[in-house]
Amino acid sequence: MRAEETVRAVHAALPADGLFHEKEWRISPRPFPVEPELGEEIEKLGYRLVLFLRACEQLYRLSVKGRQPAWVAELLDRGKPPALVEYQREHGIAGDIPRVIRPDLVLTSTGFTIAEIDSVPGGIGLTAWLNRTYSSLGCQVLGGANGMLEGFSTILPGGDIVVSEEASTYRPEMAWLADVLNADFASKGHWRLLDAAPRKDWQNRIYRFFELFDLPNVPAAPEILQAVSERKISITPPIKPALEEKLWFALFWLKPLEEFWRRELGERAQAALRKVIPYTWLLDPEPLPRHAVLPRLEAHTWDEVARFSQKKRHFILKISGFSEHAWGSRGVSVASDLPQKDWQAELEDALRDFTHRPHILQDFHPGRLVEETYWLPGLAELRPMRGRVRLCPYYFIGENSVACGGALATICPDDKKLLHGMRDAILAPAGPGA
């Protein structure tokens, strides 16, 4: 099939209600090609990230019990309602980690770096649809035509997919997912797409598509949490705000915790993750001893960092979590793009916010440039685009298995520093490349 025919066929296959509420994207004539070496690393990454998340869960619980530094749990609990903190410490949910995880990988000239790990990821239904659609047109995709559907049906073999009002943009893709699961995987169970209203007929499994900071706006939250506490239903991702903090990357690099990570991950996995987790600093305003400097910054105070020139500011500034500004590209600043006055103000604001909403500073790795083509309705022909790639593999975590169901490639125009699903981006499934 010619490229022009492919893009029109992809567009024609879109569900009547779309996949995102009032959003569209640029359509690619092919899956984004992932070279074999990169594909192998993505396959291995899933297992390593499961080890990492289990170690995060273990570190938090040991910190609570006083068997690891108490400041670890204290940091992770900042800004959280006390009742939610107590809930995540319940013994009955010890060891639970999200059953679907999506790392945001920025493809660089030497491989990739992990911008963050999303445990309440959008794009599950979209990527499943893309994989099926491009496969039906004769293309090869990572995970195969049904990898996303099989993965989701494994971690939730029937149950309720609960989508909050705040996440309503993603409701169409999850509606499509539930419909196809019920049509093609009915032997495994029955899936319902529900809003977050209270009800009496919950199934015994729930997939949570709402953020924990938004619980006050989720009417069904009290009864869901009560039912989970009473072991009447199970829920994934688990109700654990500590696991959804971005500051885990800062904890991963802290010298006092180095031995813990080595022991929990193993030397090989620790070394592999050190290559792809960007160096991250916790924006802690506590003064340093006279002889100390901030690691790798060679600065004694954050005030010195605030005076760094734009050429020295290869950083991303982020809210760590538990905030309406902590998802998507919200609450993220590219330090080198800010005028000196604005950079200083943002850094000072982040330091002042440490008690309630910790922030992190992260090494910025620019994505490598790629050349792709795209089409939109109304265009007479394909157009070229130079861009940078965010690759998002979806890992489905079973009791003793980790499977990559597919990967979503978001190719953003080369003048964009923050890579996300903007209207000007190409969205395509990832496929094996030469």
C-alpha cells in the first residue's frame, strides 16, 4: 500500500467518537522504526523498572519502620492528606505496585533517557488501536496487533475501568478499549467503563484512571477505598501516592542510599538504570556544611545555581507529584529557555515550596533529530517534518511476568523542548526497524 493510501486508511479507521476528546494528531504513513539494539534494550527495561518500583515500595516501608532513614518516607509524604498517608501504609497492600507502567523515553544520539515513569498512563487505548490499525494495513508493530489488548486483559481479566471527570479527555480511548475487550476477549471476563460516581455493583477488580491528588473530586473514592481495605475488590494502580512521586529519581542517585539500591536491584540492573535515569537533584533548601557542594553542580548553594548562565543550565525543573500541575507537560520548565530573572524566580519558588510540594532538578538530554512525514485531513499530500521522539513502551506486569504490549511514538517538531502529545505532533505505533 502506498504511503498516501496508508494515512487515509488510518484516518478512515478512526472510531466515530474519536480516541481523545476534541484532540487530533498528525498521521504517519508507517510505524516509527526502532532499530534492533534499541528494541532489545526496551524489552529488558520492563524487568528493570519492575525491580526499581519494587525497591521503591520496599524503601518507603522500611523507612516508615525505621530500618532505613526516616527522612525518605517524610519526603515522600509531604503535602499528602494524613488519611491517605495512613492508607498507603496498610499491611494488606504491602508489595503492591502498578500493573501497567509507561516510562517516557527521550531518544538521544546514544540511546535513550527516561524522563519519568507514569503509573497512571494515558494512551493505552490509543496505542492498542494504532497497533491493530497499522497491523491490518500490513505493517509490523512492537507487541503485535493485539499485544496491548492481551496485556490489559491479563492484568485486569474483567472489571471496571473508572475514569474521573479530570481524566475525561482519555475517556474515548478507554471506551474503545472496553468495547474491543468485550468483543474479542469475552472468555476472560467482562469490562465496564464507568464514571467515578458512587454505585453498589462494583465488580471485584478496578482499573483506576484518576490521579490521587484529585480524590476529593472523585465521588466514589470513599467507597472504593473502603472496599479495597476490606479486601472486597482489588485496584490498580494501587492507592499509593508515594510511588507516584518523581523524586524517586533523586533518591536513586543519593549516596547514602547507594548500597540499598545495589542490594535490591543487583549490580547489573543498577548499572543499567544509571545509564538511562538522568541525574536528578532534590530541591532542598537546607544549607550545606561549609566544605560541601551540590553533587555535579560544583556549587555550595542554590543561590549560586540561580546565577548560572543559560549555557550552564542544562536542566529541567519539575514538581515531584501530588499536584494538578504534576502530569503531562504541566509544572515543567526548561531552565536554559528562561531569562535569568525568571530562572531565579522559578528556582526560589520551588525551594520555598519544599515543605508542601517538593520539586526536582533533572539533567536535560536533548532528543536526537529524526525526519518523518505526516498527513492531516485537508492536505493534498504528505509533508515532511523534522522532530524529536518520545517513545512510550507499555509494560503489563503479571505475578511472574513482564510483557511489553506495544509502544507509542510521539514525534514533536524540532523547535519544541518538551515532548508530549501536542496537536502538532505525529503519533504512531513503534515497529521494528532495520
